[in-house]
Amino acid sequence: MLELLIVMGIFMIVITASSQMFVSLLSEFKQQSKITVTNIEGILGLEMMRRDIENAGYGLPWDGLTNYQELTNPVGELYNPAQFNDAPTNPPRAIFSGNGTGWQGTDRLVVKAINVAMNSTSEHWNFLYTSPAVSTNVWTPAADNLLATDHIIVISQDANSRILVPHTLGGFSNTFSNVAGFSTNRSDPSVVYGVDPNTPLKMPFNRADYYVQQPVTASDLPRYCAAGTGILYKAVIAHNSTGFLTPQPLLECVADMQVAFVNDVNGDGTVMQKFEDISNIVAYPADTIRSQVKEVRVYILAQEGQRDRNYTYPNPTPRVGQIGGDIGDVGRNFDLNANITDWSHYRWKLYTLVVKPSNLQ
């Protein structure tokens, strides 16, 4: 009996140690799996943002704008994003942001370009000729061609201008099937841009807003996200309503987003200055943004993985931005303790995007 008890005791010790090791390994596996998922989401979502910043200004008219609409009914927003409108007659600003205008003092980034919409029509373009007859190119493969029902604009351009061409039936837009009706008082060739596949256009471009916000329904925030975090969204303005299309989540468990611009204010290409708020249309109209903005930096603080009770994050006020370096101090110190519940048992990662827009000029 004594030997049996001794064997059972040893067996229980081995089983207990094994179970603790198994639980530890399982917890570590779940943590590493969630970290991997987070990193993949970051790569995919932020690549979309990087692409849109790079394409800011693509297809935008500089002159010839008539009365158009932009965002007229920002229902459900935490602030009024209509303050970033250029309508009804101002040339659209390619890229800008308001410092601290979003949820919990986050920045909101606004990008205007034809191809920031999430449809294939906005990726297509063509040339419009008047001589020897009105014509457009036929691309190969056929999938690159605009459809007859696609809603388009026409831009007459040279080195110093991008003029929005009116249609003889009125307005600045029509379907590709009626491309021959755009005014002949333009350069040859002019550029035809697809904007939307189904809807008559209320503005001669597309606009995407990037912002951090908690979901309207709290349960839509994933359970593994720390309380106090939100989601990085991309929202495209709809042409068939007064607001946005359904916002697309790009990155979950986000605590903060800050945006900074590096501008060549003197035009000499050597002395650059940093700015964190270029939302004022008087100080930064479209032509100033086109000529000055050389680089855009986006800093995003997000949770990496899930809660880990055996981990302690060392810094309660991480810098969302940078101190010193090539552009000096930008961003802010984010107070995790004041904004995030049980912040110290989460890993926090700073994503940094450094993008040079290539379509402003």
C-alpha cells in the first residue's frame, strides 16, 4: 500500500507538472498566433493606406470646377467631417489632415483621388481624341477598358493645368457611352477617368477618409481588443447618398493615429518643414498642397496579440510619432493609463508609414 501511495504521488506530481507545461505552451501558442494575425492585418490594411497616400491627387482637376457636392450629411460621426469639404467650387485638395480632430484626439487623414474608391472603374482610364475624329483607345486586355455604363470625367491637361471639361448635355460627368459629348474646347488628347461604375457623380473625384473610432455597436470590437481601443477605418464618400459607403475596417485594437507632413515651403528642395495640421483651406489650398507636400508620415499605435497576464508593458506613455530625428518632434505621448483598461498586460506596437506622394504635380 505504501509503495502504491508513493507511485500515485509521483504520478500526480508528473501529471501536474505536465499539465502546467501544457497550459503554458497553449497560452504561448495562442499569444504568438494572435501576434501573427495582428501583424498580417497590419501589413494588409496599412498597405492600402500607403497606396492611397502615394496616389493622392491622381486625376484631380485643378481648374474649371462648377457647383459640385461632397459630404453633406455626416450622420453618426463624432465630429463634423464636412469641415474637410472643398465643395462647391474650390479645387479639391489632394491630401490633408486635422490634428486631434478625431476620436480621443486622434488625427483624421483625408485623401482625394480618382482611384481611392474600392471599385474597378476608378482604376480605368483612356485618352480622348478629336482628330481626325472623336475616338478613344481600345486596350488589351479587354478588362482594362471602361464599360459603356461607367461614369467618367474628362481632364484637359498640360504641364501647368488640369481643366475639368464640361459635357454638352450639362454637368461635368456622363457615361463612357457618351464620351463624344464632352466639349471640343480642350487639349488633344484629353484624359478620360472612370470614377464610379453605377452612379451619376456628385463630385469629379473620389474621397477616402482614414480615421480611428470605436464601432457603433460595442460588440463589434473583437473580444481580444483592450477596452479603450478602436478600429482604423477607411471610408469612401458615396456618390449616391449624402454620406459614406460602408466603412472598411483595416486594423483592429488601435489606440492612436497621428499624421505629419514634410513640406518644401520655399520650393528649393533643400529646407523641409514639418506640419501636423494642414486642414485650413485658406492656409493650405489645393495648389499649395500640390507644390509643398513632399512626404507624409503616419504613426499608428496598436495592440499586438491578446492580453497576457504574465507580461508587463514597460512604458505607460509611448510616443506616437517621433522625437528628434530628421524632422524633429512630431506626434504626441499617448497616455495608455488614462485611456486603456489594463494596458500593461498588452503588447503595443508602433506602425510607421513614410510615403512620398507621386501624383500631386
